[in-house]
Amino acid sequence: MSLSFKFIPSLVLLAIGFSLIVTHQSYERDKARIDANSASTMAQVLKKSVEAGPGPGPQSSKDVKKRHLVTYRFTVPGAAPVEGTADLDQVLFDKLTEGGPLAVRYRVDEPSLYMLEESGIIVSGSTQIARTEGSGPLFAAAAMAALAVIWLLIAPRLKRR
């Protein structure tokens, strides 16, 4: 049995687990920064669109190829307007209307760091970080590590055909 057959699946599982931890830590860090010095405002929904591509969250087979995009803009006293586009779950997307409000909480001294209140999505500059609160991502990372160890234990017993 080659080393790659034994180690590559474990390395892939560990890499996925590590990326879950990094994303979770980024979310928590940015959320804490917003919580420390924030103000709330209402953004205006400029445009709603459904496009091809995988969207966020659990999906049924009919939704696998859909992204529910909302473009919005909000203003902050003494700063340029902030505009962004977010990929929302279908439930929140369906609640919103073009021209309607979208609740936003932003960091007062850095308005380009903000949270879309209802979805929990954090935006930092042009990067969207999906909500990762709770222990879900850490549990998933631990599960990936456990699967990697299990693979390392059973891989030597597998015979190549």
C-alpha cells in the first residue's frame, strides 16, 4: 500500500477541519469587534436576484443550483455610503423587498465591518463570512479529525484490487 493511499484522505479531512476552525475564529473575532463599538441602521435593498450556483445553508435538491443575492446600501454619518451584496438563505430573501429595509449593525470607527442582523452574516470589506456561532463548526472539525484518525487505523488493512 502506498503512503499516498494511506495519508492523503487523512490530510484532506484534517485540512477541512482546520478551515472550519479558522472560519469560526474569524467570525467570532469580527463579531466581537462589532459588539465592542457598534451602531445600528437600516440599509435599503437595491436589488434582489436569483442566480445559478450553490447557495448557503441546508438545501433541498431543487435549490442546490440557486444563489439568493441581495444588493443593499446604507449610510453612516461622516462616511461614504456602504454598498454590498450578500448571498442569503431563501427564507430571508423572500421576506425582503426591493426598496425595503435590511437591518445592519456596523462598527462605528470602521463601517466596512458590519453584520446583517437577521442573517448573522458578517461582511468585512468585500468578504462575506457566514454565521458560524455555536459549537457546530468546532464539532464538525473534531469529527473530521476523528475520521482522519479512523482512516489511518483502517487504511493499512485495506487491500488494493
